Amino acid sequence: MALSAEMLGKVKTALLECEAKSEQLEEAANQLTVHKLRSQLAIETRLGSLHQQIRLAGQQLIGELTSHHDSWQAKVHQQEHQVLKCSMQLSSALAKDVVSPDLLSKMEDKLVVNLAGLHESQFRPSAKLEAIGKSDIGFLQFGPHLPSQWVLSLDQTSLATVTQHNTRHPESA
């Protein structure tokens, strides 16, 4: 059974269409891969930026903690120095047998140790970062409009959406 010239022409045309569609689909697949890689790079860049911001904020907190610690450490050492100084003065006065009530009163005033507020600082983690979700990082946009550009409203007869151009597109409910 031989094919007619007309039928053979239609088959060739169909084969050429298949080849063209195949090339079109291959190009679409390549564009999709390129788009995925661009989006993946954007996500990774965002994560890197967030990681850097978190690391910087953490370093700032550690700096504040160190500053607070050093300040209190200096106060404790100063008071410790004062106590040792008083102890040496009392020991010297005792050795010379010149201890008087005035000297004891003066030394007692210097021995007042003030540690109020020493243990009041404490790290409290923020509740904001307890459960980071993907929406806290960003979102994937699968259409030409952002989610904030859509408004959904319901009435008794139809479902309508309003786009960024404020044009009403009624849809049957």
C-alpha cells in the first residue's frame, strides 16, 4: 500500500511540526532551568545576607556582654583593692597598738561593698526568631502579580478579583 503524495505531504508537515514543538519545549525547559538557577542564587544570596546579619548582631551582643562584664569586673577589683587596703591599715594600726574607735569607724565606712545589680544582666533570646518560616525569608512569585496586588471579595452573586490596575474581573461563583 503506497501513500498518496497528498498523504505523504501531510505526514511530512506533521513531522516538521513535531520537530518544531520539540525544539520549542526543549527551549522552554532550558529557560525554566535558567530561571530556577537564578531564583536559587537569589535565595542563597538572601540566606547569606541573613546569616551575616545574624552573625553581626550576635557579635554586637557579645560585645555588649563583654563591656558589661569588664565594667563590673573593674568595680569588683576596685572594691577588693579597697578592702585589702583597709585590712593592711588595720593590721598596721594593730601592730603599732594605735587602734582607735575613729579609725575603726573610718575603716567600716570604706568596707561597705556594693554589688547591687551585679547579677541582673542575663541574655534573653528573642521570640521573633524562635520559628523562622520560609515566608520570613521571602516567597516564590509564580505569576505576574504580587500577592499584595490581589484583593478577593465575595458578594451574593459573584466572586471578583481586583488586580494592580484596579480592573474588576468577575468570575462565576
